[in-house]
Amino acid sequence: MIDSAIIPAAGLGTRLTPFTKEIPKEMLPILIKRNENIIVEPVLHYIYDSLYSIGVRNFLFIVGRGKRVIEDYFTPDWSFVEYLKKIGKHKESSILEEFYEKIENSNIIMVNQPEPKGFGDAVLRTRNLINTEPFIVHAGDDIIYPTHSENIVNLLNHYYKYRPKAVFLYDVSNNPERYGVITGEDKTSYIEVYDIVEKPEKPLSRNVVVAIYVFDKEIFEALDKTKPSKGEHQLTDAIKYLLKKGYEIHAVRVNGIRLDLGTPDQYLYALKTFVEKSLLG
């Protein structure tokens, strides 16, 4: 089973300014219900838990300037746990205790991306740190509700069944121009991808990439061979390179609600979804 995940979280998140001037968008708070308790946790915690629950133990977070809060958050503070116990906050201390135990059972590496040069550049920086393949690449601001872990498992099962060069999740969007758009042949349970274009002005389909992928190490060669577009090194360009080499690329449709937290309106929709379906439903 795949045990390594790359999580790019170095983007500036300018569409969420001023919050993201000092706090990464990947640390935006969400509300979830766990064991009858309502918990406030950052998006990145939710993603980490989902990956941990399916067996991932090696985490490579790509961070940039001003992202120290991510490193601090994923560093256990046992003295604070003891303080919470001392003042009678046993529920709160047990939540942190469980989280910190998972962290101590994980290998966590923080990889620096000094400048925001794109998702592809972020992934390429892990080239010498990934020791096994295949591996997961998971954006730090994409959630599938309420079946996040199940969707990742479906992705892995598909990979092991068909062994494409790469496989990722996709959804049908009313605003495909915001995302990477794919075209290909519908094989009923998946799409065999023929082309992929990043944020096209005139999308040829409504099928958009959800930034959760399974790759082998050939993606690094593809990233080496592709060049930054408009100042950013796009992962979609590397996938297009693999397609041109004749490799099979597959896309599996999400099962659930895709929550992209990249803009204020999308974040508001995500919060409403969590409240209405998790807390009130």
C-alpha cells in the first residue's frame, strides 16, 4: 500500500487576502463533528487525518515564506496537553493527544519553496526525498465531503487494478475555466484522459481536475522536461508530457461533494456544507 504523500502548501492564497497575508489558506478553520464533539481544525489537519487513516506515514509538506505556522502546528506540544489536563479540559486534551500520537507515528518533512513558482515546482522539489513509488500528491486546499478517505482509497484501488502511469480524481464543474480541464474517453468507471489544459479560456469539457493524484517517479522527469508557463511550473503540463509519450492517464470521478477552498465564496460554501450536513444533519 502507498505510504507517502506530497502536500504542496506554499501558495500565497492571494484571493483570500488579508487573512492569507500571514496565515496560509491551508490553515483555514473548518468545523467537523467527531465522536459527538464539534471540533474546529484547519483544512490541513483534516487532510492529514484522511491520509493517515488509509496508511500514509511519510508526509512531505511543501511550504514557503510565512508558512511557519504549519511546521508549528505539526510539532507536538505535550506541555500544553498537560496544561489542559491540569485545568480540567479533558476533552480538549484528548483531542490533541490523539493528534500528537499520530504525528509521532509519522515521518514529517517540511520542504521549502522559496518563491511561489507553481504546483509543479513544489512537487519537483521532493524528487530526492521520495524513496518509494507510487506516491500520492494531494493539494492542501481540496476536500471531498463526506467521503474524503474513501475517495483516496478508490483512487489507489484503481491504480493497482489498471496500473496507469498516473491517475487522479475529477469532478464536473459549472466553472471549468477555474481548473485544469480534461478531455478523453468515458470508460464508465473512469475517463481515459487524452488531453489536459490548465485554466483554459474556452474549456472543451466540464470535467475538471481535483488535485489528488497517484504518480510514480516518472512524473519528476516529466516536470524536468516541461517549462514554467506564465511564471508558474504547472503539474498539468507534466501530465500532458506523459500523454504525449503515449502513457495511459486515468481520471476517477469523485464520490461526494468537492470542496475547493481557494476563494472566499468557495470557502463560504465549504463552511455551509460542513455545518448543514455534518453539524445539523
